[in-house]
Amino acid sequence: MKKLSLLFFLICNFCFFSFQSQAIAAEIVIPEKVSQGRGFIIAIKAQAPFTGYIEWRNKKIKFSSTNLNSQHETQVLLGMPTDEVKTQNIRISITENNQNNIIKQTIKPLKVNWVTHNLNVAPKYVEPPKEVLNQIAKDQKTNKATLARMSDTHTWELPFVRPVNGTISGSFAARRVFNGQPRTPHFGTDMRGAIGTRILAMADGVVVCAEPQYFSGNAVWIDHGQGVISMYGHMSKISVKKGDIIKKGQKIGEVGATGRVTGPHLHLSLYIQGVAVDAVPFFSQMPLEIIGGPTKEQPRPPMPKKQK
Ligand SMILES: [Zn+2]
């Protein structure tokens, strides 16, 4: 009979699972609570190579270990939706030395009070004219296919590179009212930058879309693997094309004011298996912050005084 002992530790906000048996020795770190709109890491370490998959919110994310400093390990990124209120089940299947283990756990979403923004844009971006409806439908179809991408390995590495240095002018998941009419929340972060400012890729990946889109303007979408996708919008110039392999920190375009904007800025979105999460916590050094409200917006810096 297989001897399996499960050691269960509860430290801070994380559950540490440690398996010990003749065939399996693995450590798995799973958070207990995650704020709405945050991405989080499932970290797995073992003495021998392993493979497996995570079941999370009706998605199956496969993984396999890499050998680092004679330790076998991997990390998988998952996301908590901005409007999730129910405790979610997570199920992890891990196979090591032909032995399989299943870990089940729950993760509780912590409620966030999102801010509301009233914005004024050109009327065509609130009530799009008939002639652009085909373009909007095409963009939606393309973006849906992009967000459904799911590979078995990833190319991202934490922390991510901040794409532009500019401060935050529009925070993640703000409820938005355009010209007095409510629209979908802001599933991204707006960062200040003058037209022409270099935009850098947050992580290694492959360009899966690089084209003008109606609302996002000139947009670049990069697949970082295992359903992790970054998107950069409103560019004045796109410097890459579909299919390009991108390195972390590589220039992919320049800040602009194309699409539905009130002025030049970078719109940055981060999706994890189709779930939009706040990208800003990913720019800081580890550990990744998984609890907290929306990233604060900084007021516009004062304009330099005109010289007489
Ligand atoms: Zn935006």
C-alpha cells in the first residue's frame, strides 16, 4: 500500500502542502485568499521531475517541472476575476515517478471597491457608427481567440518589465461612464507617456496580434504561455508583427493616442486564462502582492509655468 503523509501548514495567507512518500516528495504553495482582480502564483517544488495540471475555474492548465539548482520546480499563474464573490475550488494533479497525487483546496476572493470614472470622448466611441460595427465585431472575434490561447509551458518570468516609466493615469477595473453612459469596466491600466515614448514587452513571448483595432487603436497582443497574455493599446507606432518572438524589455511600439482615448497614453492589459488582472503588482520585486485594492492613480504632474 502506498504510504502517503500529508503535512499541512498554514502560514499567513498561504497553504503549504508537503507530500512525502517513497515515490512522491513535493511542496506546493497555494494562497488561501486573493483579492478580486489579482493574479497569483501556484508554486510547486520536488526532488524529481514532475508533470501535471491545475483545474481552476473550468480551465485546465498543464505544467511540467524545470530543473533549477538540482531542484525541480515550476510556477503557474492564475487569476481572480474582478467580480468574483464565491469561494473557488482549485484541484492540482501532480505526477512524479509515475505516482499521481491530487491536491484540493479552496481560494476565497476578497472584495475590492473599484472606483468610477466619468470620461468624455468623441461620440463615435460611445455610439459607434454603422460603418465601424464590422470592424468592432472582427476585433472582438480576434481578441476572443487570443484570450483562449493555452500552451503547456510559459515564457514569462517575474517580475515583469514596466512597459513605460510614466505614472498611472487610469487604474485597473475602474467602472467607466463615457459621455454619461456606463460601459464595461477598464480591464487594464493607463500609464502616462508622451507620443513616441518607447513601449517595452513585459516578458518573453510571441506576438499573436499586431494591428489597428477600433477601441484599442494600434494594439499588440503577446502570448507568454499557459494563458498569460499581455496587451498594449493606443500606440502611435507598432514595431513588431504577428509571429515575432519577443524578449522581455524589447521595444514593441511607441505611445500614441489612437482609438478611444482622451489623450496620449499606454493602455496595458494583462489576462490570465481569459481573466483580466491588475498588471501593476507584477512590476515589483517578489513576492507578488495578491491582496489589495486597485493600483492608485497619480495626479497629473503640474504643467511647467510659461515664461514671460
Ligand atoms: Zn485604458
